[in-house]
Amino acid sequence: METWQIRPLGEVLRDEWIMRPRILELLKEEPRTIPQLAEALGKPSNEVMLWVMAMWRYDLLEETGKANREGFFTYKVRD
């Protein structure tokens, strides 16, 4: 079971600028879900969700289709 502490929101948001290039690099390799990104980055899913949603809002990412069986969307770098 994954154990982690919830960090203050300001810290998580500040790290977006550090994580953005890493997330883009991973998604250029292949589309991934939030849990897949979290595992590859070694970060908690809740933090990855905030970073991905910000990138989606800025039109850097898009979903590849419908949610999978577990209810997770797969994201890719927007063309």
C-alpha cells in the first residue's frame, strides 16, 4: 500500500513547473492514465491529477477517448 503525506497545496502547485516537462516527456512516449503517470513519476496520484488537469486546461493535453474499465481517462500531448 502506498503511504504518503498530503502536502500543502501551494507546494504541490509550485512543483507543477518542475513536473510539467517530465509529464510531457512521458506522454510523448505513449498515452497514460493518472495512475500510470503517478507510478512512473513516483508521485502521489492526487498531485499528478492537479498537474495534469492544469495542463489539460492550458490545452497542452487531451484525452484519447473514453474512460477505461477503472474509470480513468488516458491522456496524450495535444497535436
